[in-house]
Amino acid sequence: MLNAKKLNLFISLFAAVMLLSGCQTLSEFFPGHDRHVFEEPSVPLQSDIDKHEFELSGDQTLIGEIAAVESREDDTLPDIARNYGLGYNDITAANAGVSAWTPRANSRVLLPLQFILPDAPHKGIVLNVANMRMFYYPRKQRNKVYTYPVGIGRDGWNTPMGMTSVAIKTPNPDWHVPPSIHREHAAKGHYLPSVVRSGPDNPLGLYAMRLAIGSYLIHGTNKPFGIGMQISHGCVQMYPEDIEVMFKKTAVGTPVRIVHDPYLTAWHEDMLYLEANEPLEKWSSSKRQLKKQVSKELSKIAKHHKATVDWAKVDSVIQRADGIPTPVKLQL
């Protein structure tokens, strides 16, 4: 059995190998962590924490609350993340001092269940690839927002930006393997079938929603430990239980807006907040410009509310980039 040091080394190697993988192949590297699309997540540690559905009031842009739990024997951070509607990126960034796969029992695990909404119209689906999170604004429930973690396209196969819509909904989808993925796998000596039929081996899971842009999908997965990672060939992946809900709620024609907003701001209950996520690699060269943009936005909000920005705190939050909304108003 691997000790913690060896396991962490193995995980580091896994990250490199993942870049060579197909749609998602976590089970090839973590045999003990392969859960079929049909399996339920493990029993929640605590059931009274809001994780998906939030009420909105007026122009509110900050939702949720930060929570914490204690890990149990044999828990992993991805286990805990899935139970609380978080992705791998959420849980690991917020708990940098806790081993992702071998946390000690009774470790305090922070649950970053507070989010700043992207600066986009509250209509249909808004997907922020920077923090790998989807926000859904139902047409008939103007005062609600639903949010879910997602897996997105890896570098070189980036999920496309811009406006689109849900074009087709397909339950129990077959996966028609694109020629580009055939070629990529063949170059590594892996030969895929032309079609992977619906079932536990299908990487699309049980539900798929095709977007009106290229051949991109929002779909489930048979390897849920990839949620919160850049893992796909551009499609958007969701936990099996989350895509089932979204599939039922979402109508064909629902608008979908895909953005990259690593730095998010909010004014809430007389406080100025900043949420910082590390920009994706595709935008890494634009980090300085992104920081300038958010500084201007913070100054604008502070001026409107006759407040003062704590710029030292802003720098600290951006440097930390843990995805947690943090107060940045200077207390005079």
C-alpha cells in the first residue's frame, strides 16, 4: 500500500500523464477511485449545508456561506467535495495544507460554498471556466440561482468562449468518437471504437446537452473525480447527479454564456469582496491586464459606496487565488 509521500508523488506524475489522456481516464490511474455513473456519492458528513440552490434579492451578487467539516477515516478531499457540490479545484485550493487523497482523520476541511456571480446577465446558463463553475438562472424563478462545479477542456482543447444555446438534449447518449480523438489515441497506441454505446463505460454519462456551437456538449461522466479539472477535449462535464437535475430543468433553446472571469467583485451588506482564481493557462500572459481591470472595478465600486479599498489585502487575495470571496474594504 502506498504511503502518503509516495502517493503524493504518484499524483504529481498523474497530473502530467493526464495531459495525454482521452476524454477522461481517471480509472486508469486510480483504480480504487473509479465510480460508475450509476453509483451514488458517499454519505454526506453534514446534510444541512446549502450547496446548489440559492435565493437572490435585488442586485445581490454574493451567495452562499463558508462552512467547514472534519474529515473521517478513509475520506479524500474529492469525496468531500462531491458531497458538498464542489469540484477538485474548489476543495484543494481552499485546503492547501491538507493532503487531497490521504487527509488525516479529523482534519478541518474548509468548504468554500460562497460564490460571487459572474458579471453577466442572469439568464439561462452562465459558465465561468476560470473557477470551473456553472450558474443557472431559471426563467420562471427570477429570484433563484443554481450552481454546480464542472470539468472543462484542457489546455490545447479549451472550452470555447462566448454566447451559444442548448440545441439538443439526449438521454442515454452514445458517444460518436470524433476523428481528432481517434488520431490522438492512435498516436499513443490506443485504438477506440467508432461509437461507444450508452452505459457505464460511456464517458458522456447518462445525459448530454449539445450546444449550438461546434460539437461541444454539457454532459455527465463515468469518472466523476475529474470534476473541477481541465480534463476534457472542450466539453463541459458535470457530476452524474448534477447533470440529471440540469437536464430536467433546462429547455432546448436555453441561452448559454461561457466566460473567463478569474477575478470577481461584489458589494454585499456594506462590505466590498474580491474572489480571485488563478487564470487558466490560455490567459496567463494576460494576468497583469486582468489585475488592472479588477483594480478599476474595485475602485469604481468603492467610490460609489464612499468606501476605501485595502490594496494590500487585494494583492494578498490575488496572490492566494483560492477562490474564496474575501473582504477588501479598508476599515478606518
